[in-house]
Amino acid sequence: APVNVTVTVDTGKAGPKIEPAIYGQFAEHLGRGIYEGVWVGPDSKIPNTNGYRNDVLAALRHIKVPVVRWPGGCFADEYDWRDGIGPRAKRPVRINRHWGGVTEDNQFGTHEFMNYSELLGTDAYVAGNMGSMGPRDMSQWVEYMTAEQGSLAEERKKNGREKPWTVKYFGVGNETWGCGGSMRPEYSADLHRRYAEFVNAPAGKPKIVKVASGANASDYNFTDVMMRQARDRMNALSVHYYTLPTGKWDKKGAATGFSEDEWASTLSRATFMDELIGKHAEMMDKHDPEKKVAMYVDEWGTWYDQEAGSTPGFLYQQNSLRDAEVAALTLNIFHRHTDRVKMANIAQMVNVLQAMILTDKGRMVLTPTYHVFDMYVPFQGATPYAAEVKGPTYEKAGFKVPMVDVSAARGTDGKLYLSLTNTDPNKPARVTTNLSGTARGRILTGPAIDTHNTFDKPNTIMPATYSARSSGGKLTFDLPAKSVVVVAID
Ligand code: AHR
């Protein structure tokens, strides 16, 4: 028999809107994320538009990617933007020290990224190098991209781009506590103040949103220090958090073929995001009660042992129904923290970590995570409502998560949207609600906890149509074990 759960949505209690940027992507020069994943070059046999693969471009357009963060990650603090401009044949070849020690031939640079953003219809979030280059380099990069006049603008025009681009967001360094320079928070805050001073849009143009590099996971002190010393020099402060099934970096756990214990530990560790945001937000509130500085979770997602046979350092992993649940639970958490969380970027867009899309030469598969992002599109820009769940927790191997998690919001089209996730891999739930009307939408589920798509069977796990029942005038949802549902209520 299904487990009974009740959900009460309070449409009288609305939160600040869900910024579309919460559905942002992260695309680093790492493994096959950019090369092969996004860029195949104009001479490739793989169908492409000016070098960008068409299949991936179309799939990303479909999920309305609001913002892409590029070029790193750790790569950002080793990147000299000058390597990636000018005739492609003349660009230098560097070593990508962090990610496999492979060569980086700079075929994808500033023009390729900024033009891609325009083609995709997404905002650009460019991450600058604070770790290994000077503030003048950072400032000149911004000028190269955004200026109407001057030598740098002339150089850009000579390189094929007449009009300036719009750089909406600029990251001042990345993970300054680690690969971005191994800094103490005090030093990081001072350096942020210095570099941020030189990141400016041309006179008369909208200001660039300056993002300070923030804490690693639960390092709340880092947020405290950054806010105390540098809050007046930033528009947003980042936080990075990854979900590892085992919680250990040396043996993280496999992407498929895992046990139910690891299903439970992964979902439970993913929902730690709620406490994490809450505690970082407390630190921010202390210094910024008016919430002028936004929190950007600009790296998040699952991180598994990479697939056997894949290139070391490329962070290529499969993506299963478990990742779909992680995505849904995490997006729901962001929906509950819209007062502070204004952007999030899942790591990473294609072929790296918890990717939307996997590619193998000319072939492409959409992952279960992609399907959740697709189902959740109506939440972009929506107004979230408070929702209370009364039901049991799902528990296994000492890990706990609520059996049913929910998010409700009024979409920009005026409709009420409801998302429901059943985290229990064995038991169905019967969810009774206080809502009435008709509820139609889609469900994502599969026979196994690691159901996933492969290049040979790309449609093994896909959303199917779903509708709720009405009983006694109220909507009732039958949720199969391990499922994610999103419906529109008319
Ligand atoms: O996403 C992979 C890496 O994780 C990023 O380069 C870095 O910022 C983080 O440690």
C-alpha cells in the first residue's frame, strides 16, 4: 500500500521570485566540456553552426539556459585571455595543468564564448584570473569585450567583432582558498577589493555584476570574513558545494551500479545544501541585513569516480535517476532561499560531472538531470509559495531525507506549478493536497535506482505524461517510488 503524505500549499505566503539564473550552467575548459561538447570547429563532420555542434545547441536552447559561467573553475586562474583571441591558427598551445595535463590549443576563446552566449540566448558570466595575473589584465579583458572605442575595442573589431558584447556578470577569481591561489580569507577579501576596483563597464553602460569568490562548502568563517572586509565591493558572493556519495575525495563512489546505501547517502548529502545556504545566509545577514549582496551557488552537483576507461582528470561520469533526484531536491532548496540565492550554476553543462548532456563523437544523450531542468523550466522567474509536507522520512544506512519533497510556485504565465519528488526507492506515496482543479504534467522515473541513458539506448529514461486525480474536490498524486513529477494546475 502507498504511504500517505499530505501537502499544504499556502498561496497567501509568497517568497521573492525564483531568479531564472538559478538554472544557470557552468562550462569549464575541462575534459570534453567545451571541446567536443560545445565546440567541434567549423571544419568538423559533426553538424555545426560556426563550429558549435548543432545537437547540443538545440538541446540547451530547449531548456532555456539563462546564464553560462566560463572558462572556469580552476582553469580561470591559469587562463590568459590573450591566448584565446586573434586568428585561431596562430593561438598558442598551453598545458591544462589542473585537468589531465593535456594541451589546450585555445581554439575556443573570448569570441567563441561570447558569440555562443548570444547564439544560445543566455547571459554571460565570465570568470577572471585573480590567482596568477594582474588587475590590469583583468581590466583589459573587460575593456576588450565591452568598449566602444580605444585600442582594445579596435583590436576586437579587427578580430571580427564590431559591436561590444554584454558581460552581465564577472567573477573576480575562483576558489581563492584552493586552486585560485591558496589564500586565507583575509587576504582573499583584500585582493577582491583591489581587483574588483578595475572591473568596470564603459561609462553609460549597465554596471557589471561583480562576483566575489567565496567559501568551500561549510567554511562559514570564509563568508564571515569576506562580508566583513569586502561586502561594499561586491554584488554577489559565491559558495561551492559538491555531493559525493561517500563524502571522501579519494573514493567518491560510482555513478552507476551503486547500492541503495549510496542512493540514500547521496540524496542526504545533497540536501545538506539547505543547511549550508541557511548558515552562509546567517553570516551574510550579520553584515548585510538589507540583503544587498546576493549568494551565488556557482558550482554544485554530484561528483563521482570518473568512468572506467575515460581520460584521467576529465571528470566524465554517467548520470542516472539518482542525479535527477539530486537536481530536483537541490532546485527545490534554491526555491526556498530566493531572498538570498539569486544564481546557481550546475557543474557542468556537457560531459563533465553532473552534466545535462553527454556526447560521443557525433552522438549525444540527454541525461536524467537534463530532463529535470526541462521539466522545471516553468519555475524560472516564478513566485514561490510556502508548502508544508506531512509525511515520513526515507531512511537507510543512517541517512535520512523526507520521503516526499515539494515546491510550489506561480509561473510567469499565471499558472500554479507543483513539483513533487519521492525519494524512497521502494515505496510509492499517495499525496493528498489542499489544491483543486486539474493537474497535468510529466513524470521522470525508472525501474532501477541507477536507470540511465546510453549512446545505444538514449531514451531509456525520459519524462512521461502524468496527471493527478481529484478526490473529494482535492488533488491527489500517486507518486511511484523514486520519481520526480512536475504539473501545471488549471
Ligand atoms: O568543477 C570542477 C572544479 O571544481 C572546478 O574547476 C573548481 O572550481 C572546483 O573545485
